[in-house]
Amino acid sequence: MFRFVSQVVRQTVCAGVVAVSLTATVAMAQTAAPATGLGQSWPNAPDHSVSPYWHAYVFERDGVRYIQINDRNGTVHAAIGEVGDTVFALPVGVDAQRVDIMPMPRASASSQTIYQDDTITVMAAPQSDGSVQVRVQAAICDNPVNCV
């Protein structure tokens, strides 16, 4: 009898530990940017776009942040990477060759902001041939004490 009660208690405690571990894992996964899905039409990642016409997906892996730009039909147009104060274009998307990384913004009436945070702004400017110029502006840090 004692053996049976001991076994039931042990199983209950193990089940509780597993349940708490899974809950903690799910909570951590929901707060961090996903590490997979880059290059997909509909990645399993939240849309961070500030435009109703575009999707902006953010991924992180090994200290590198990636931002992928898709149109509302799911076509991947471009992706950029950011590590520290370095921003670079990735060879991903139909407009990968038309990514312009610039220190100063270029005024354009046709540009639309797709994504913006404290360190980077991504804009799209439709071209006369139907392609899209993706313009990326990294924030300029004037005070190194405030920049990480």
C-alpha cells in the first residue's frame, strides 16, 4: 500500500514539474524573436510592419537581428541583417538587388515606411518598372554612452 501511494505521489510530482517546465518554455518562446522562418512567404513570426501594405518580420539568432520585408501577398522582397552598428543586405527576395543602405534619409514622396524602431527604419519606394527600392536607414548615434 505504501509503495502504491509513493508511486502515485512521485508520478504527480513529475507531471507537475513537466507542466511547469513546458509553461516556462512557451512563455520564453513568446517573448523572444523567432530564430527560424527567414525567407518564407508566411513565417511563423509576428508582423511588425507599420504599413497595411507590407509585412515586416523580425528574427534573431546568435546576436544578429534579421528583418524580412514581404508584400501583402506574401512575396519576399528583401531582408536585412543588423549586428551592432552594422547593417547589411541579405541575398533574399525579389528585390534583394535593390536594397539601399543609407546613412541619411532620401526624401521621396513615393517612399512608405514599412518598419521602424530605435535603431533602424526600412522604407519602400515603388519604381517605374514595377520593382521596389528598399531603403534602409540606420540610426546615427551621437553619444556613444547612450549607444549599445
